[in-house]
Amino acid sequence: MRSHKYLTQSQDPSGRNMIADHVVIALTVAGLIAALVMLVLLLESIQQQTKPGELYPSDVTKPALFYIAHAIQIVLLLGAAFVALISTDPRGIEPGYFWRFGLFMAAAVLMTARGYSVVDLFSTRLVDSTGPFPCLMSLLVFIGARRRYWNVIDRAIVAEAVFLSVIALIALGSLQSFTRDRVIASLGGTLNALYWPAAWIALRDYARESVSRHLRFVPILLYGFMSFFTETRLNVVMFIACLLVYAFLQYKRMMPQITMWIVSFGLVVWAGLFTAVFLTNTSEFRTLRFVAGAFAARLNEDTRTGQVRSFFNVVEPSELMLGRGALATWDWDRQVWRGGTDIGYLTLLFYGGLPLLLTYIAAHIRPAFTVFWTSSDGCQLAAAGIVLLWTLRMFSSSYPGLSLDYYPVVFCVGVCISRESDGSGREVYRPPREIKHARPLVY
């Protein structure tokens, strides 16, 4: 198979910049590996400590290696981000973005000042999941903004998708019971991390002759199939949303779709008929029927309204103007709860108020819609699609974090703000078919 080089390498006459590029790539790859080790250790701890009848253990005891990997991934990724930041040419970034990003950082500082004591700042609480470091990790956008790094980042994301797909399939095959608590303990965290690389592989653009183009839906289909066993409605919504975003991107790329959808519909019908005729009496079919029945029983279950009511019973709307600050807590069913809410945007308001929410939208979400409005092509459309899916997911429990399932989103924000092809003289990604059917990029 003739390999498709996703991004061409830029020729930089400055030796200093070439050294910076090597440093950024090395630190980024090493940091992502450390994040993957951290994820595997966390998933193993959750699986071992989840008791029958509970979806997640109330307090997970993690091994020492987890904390070592956690510290390493923060140091390496932030080191790479700082090097990328100081070597970034402002002309290669969306105009005005530095101001918006600076305001977001200022909102994070305000949130920290309102929530941390001096003692907290010199303790391990500084890297708490509700502290300033999830915001600081947004510096990764400046790695994503450099197109020359995406040849490596793309391969890292694909490798991540393959690895997570394999361990998810192994976990599914080793299940002895398909009750929801057991399935989520084995698959829940893996699927959360798998979604973003799987969605990237499905949404990115491919050369017509690429074999990978015909396999692009395999990871996201595996995600959708295994989400069925977890009975998680959000996963099903995100799976459908990925397909809809794919259709939208293909429309933006002016690619015909009717044949693909007809063939896909035919395959689904054929699979259903084959199952009904030949597999009805098998143990696998009985398992699927059991899971389907349990999933159907959950479709109308309301798991948000009660929490939101409890939240506003103890949190005054006026408190959300500036938020309660980092590490804030609230009383939920007579228990002190640290962890925000099951609505990401409300969680941003709770910790950082309107300054954090509005600047987060300006720095992380607006660039994707700018790409859609200006009809950019190539990898920017795929990246904007990922950010659009993240925008949707934050209406549920997702929130910026220090974990592998958030980093692809931040990288994609960086791709959306990249303007390196606009008068900078650098070479950027252009698929072979786009050279033939080139359309002007409008920024």
C-alpha cells in the first residue's frame, strides 16, 4: 500500500526552530505515552475496586505508578506546549486569538485565587482536576496550531485508537456477566477515551487511493457496538452525532454520499436478517436480547433533573457570576460533593463563573465555527468536527481535564486556529484530490 503522508514537512531555515520542533514532538509523544499509562492504571484500579451493584467506586485507590505517570504527563505536555508557544509566529494564528486565550488564562487565575489558599498552592491540590491545571493544559492548542507537528500527532491518535479498541474488545470478551455495573466497570472508561481518536479517524480526510479510507469507520463502529452493552445513552447520542457530523463534513467537502448511505443501510438490513435466521438460538443472541431489554428500560430514565434541582437549591444564581472558585463543593443529597455537575457548562460556571465560561467558549469553541463559516478544507474541517462534538458533549458531564480523552480535543482546537497557509510561506496539508479541485481558503 502506498502510504499517504498526511502533512508535509515545512522547511524552516532557522536551526533554532528545527531544534524546537524536535523538542516539541519528543515531549508530546512521551507525554501522551505517560497519559496512556495513567489511563490503563486507572481503568485497572476501577475494575478491581468496583463492588457488585455500583457503577463506579466511591473512592478509587490508585497505585504509586499512577501518580508518577500523572506527574510525568503534566510536565512533558506542558513543557512541549510552552516551547510551541514561544516559537509560534502570531501571523500563523487566527487574528485576535492571543487576546482571547489570554483572557481565558486570566479567568483561570481568578478562579484559582478565589478557591485556593496559599498552602494549597504549594501542595498536590494544585494539580487537582477542578483546579487551574486543566485550564493550563489548553496551551496544547499551540502544538495543534503548528501544521508540521500533525504528521506525528495524527499517527499517535491512530495508535491510541487501535490500542484502546484492542483492550476494549479483550475486556468485552472476558466478561462473565453482562449486568450494567460489570460492563461499565470493564468498558466505561476505555470507551470514553476511545471516542475521540475513533471520531478523528472517521472525520479526517483521505486520499482516494488510500486503503485507510475504507477502514475509517471501524473504530467508531466498535465504540457504538460496545456502548450498547454499557447501556449508556450519552455514548449512543455521541455515536449518532459523529455520523451526522461526518455527513455534514462530506457536504462541505462536496463529496457524494448517497451511495455510501444506501450501502450502509443495506448492510444493516442484511445483518438483521442474518441474525434473525441463523443466530436466534445462540447464547450470543440471548445476551444481546438481554442487554437490549435493559437498555430500552433506561431510555426514559431522568438522571439530570434531580441533580440540577439540588444544585440550585444550595447554589444561588448570583454565585455563578464569578463562581465559587477552584476546589468548590456543594451539598448534594446531604453529602458534600466535589466534582461539579453532570452539565459541563454549568460546572464551568460553578468554578469560574461567567468569566471562565465565556472565555472558554471564545478560546475553544468559536474557532471551530469560524472554520465552518469560512469553508476551510482538509484537516481543519475534521478538527472543527471534533470540537463541534465536544461542544455537544459538554451539555452532559464532560469537563476540561488532565486526561487522555481531552487532549485530542485541545489539539483540534489548535488546528482550527492555524493560519500558517495565509501569507506565511509554509507548506500545509493539501490532499491530492484538493490540488486538482482546489478552492480558495477564506479566512
